[in-house]
Amino acid sequence: DVKVTQSSRYLVKRTGEKVFLECVQDMDHENMFWYRQDPGLGLRLIYFSYDVKMKEKGDIPEGYSVSREKKERFSLILESASTNQTSMYLCASSLRPPLAGGTDTQYFGPGTRLTVL
Amino acid sequence: AQTVTQSQPEMSVQEAETVTLSCTYDTSENNYYLFWYKQPPSRQMILVIRQEAYKQQNATENRFSVNFQKAAKSFSLKISDSQLGDTAMYFCASPFRGSNYKLTFGKGTLLTVNP
């Protein structure tokens, strides 16, 4: 079974702090994703990476950056945390699409609930 | 903008009954997968079922099945013999237009199964 793990289940930080959220997958997946999940808004893509050191912005990248130095690890960085970044953060991974123009199943981690005070 | 619409924010069903969750999408890709994910309260998001768009046969996984209407871009999830453990938020997802990697998710339907 695919396993996606996230470094913390709950995290409390102060405004202005630099925050690192770590995600590790053990299935040699090429693609990794960071989402934030807010009530009534569903999942919104922050950033994704399709290979080591490769990244693309998602729908809401402002205030975030990412790092992927190794294939199995994808980090989300909040350079200066703000209260409006209080949210649930979900990491996911997937293989390269088996179909031309398709996307493969994404496997999710347990999530990190971040509170910024 | 690319959208996936789940028109039912909340639904409830009695244990052992059948319920259908609706989803519409607007991708213009030719070959793609569609997905239903389940997120139980305070638990991990997991895949419920996946439909390959070029297959006419509707996907089935035990008590879960889909009604896939490609022309109408409709992808509903049917849960038969509902169980208490089916209580969860359900998300529909389709590929993001022009992307081989990204998915677009609906806002979710909160399903409550009552005893």
C-alpha cells in the first residue's frame, strides 16, 4: 500500500514565524502535491512537483514556497506565517499518468492542522 | 474556470438504505479518470472509486458504484446498503484542463448515515 506521511498532525505557530511542513511518500511516485482544505471551499492546490527540483504553482501559491530535493520528500514552507494561513494542509502523491492526457490516482497523507496565532 | 460541482453540500440516509451523491465536471480532455474520495471525520482522505472515461461500463467497488454520463459530464456515486462507517465528506475530482498531473476537486458533500 502507498504510504504518505506528514511530519505533524497538529501545529501551532505565531504570526511571522517561518513554518515547514514535511511530506514523505514511500512508493517512488513522481508527482507530489500540497493542498489546503477549508470548510466550504474544498481542496485548493497550493503547489505541485512532477519531478525532483521541479515545481509548479497551483491555484493559491501566494505566501507559500516548496522544496523537493529528493523524490520521496516534498516540503511546504510558509515564509512568514499569517493568521489567514490557519487551515488543514494535505499532501498527496501520484504516479505519472498512464493515459495520454490522464491523471493517476492521488494518495493523501493524514493532514496537518495548522493554527497561526 | 475549471469547475467540479457537487450540488448537495449535505445529505443524510438511514442505515441499510441507498443514497446517490451527484457531481458534474467540465473537463474537455479525451482520455481521463474521474475520482470519488472519502474523508471520514478527523481521518485520512482515501480513494473510493475511479472511472476511466473511455470505458462505457460504470465502475463498481463492492457497495459503491458510479453512474457515468460522459456526454452530460455527470459522475454520480451510489452507495448501497449504507453503513455507519460511510459517514464522511465525499469529494468528486476530475483532471484539470490541459494538465497531466493536476486534479480539480468539488467542494464536497457531507454524508451522514443514521442508525
